[in-house]
Amino acid sequence: MVGTPELRDQLLNEPEVQHVMDMAQLADIAMVGIGSLKTSTEFEGFGYKSQKELDLLKKTWGCG
């Protein structure tokens, strides 16, 4: 959600955003998140208990 229709249009016209939107059209499943993968109470809530598990998640899903 953004504040104005003009801002929405500006974002959607960004090449990187267009690329992500194109990729999303091809995806069967998408995991989207903002933030870093660090051991914290937030990730404990998702069931990740160790740095080893988080490192595996980073490696497997290609996020960082």
C-alpha cells in the first residue's frame, strides 16, 4: 500500500519492480519478506531455533 496513485504508478514503472512483477506471474509459490535473517524472537516464532537452521534457509532460498 502506498499513499497516492501517482506513487503506485512510479513504483510500478521502476525496472526492478517490473522484473519482480514479471517473475511473480511465473511463480507457483512466492515467499516475500522484508528484513534480515538473524536469530531473534521473531524467527523463533516461525520455529527456527538455531543459526544453523537460519543459514540453511538462506542457502536454500537464496536470500540474505
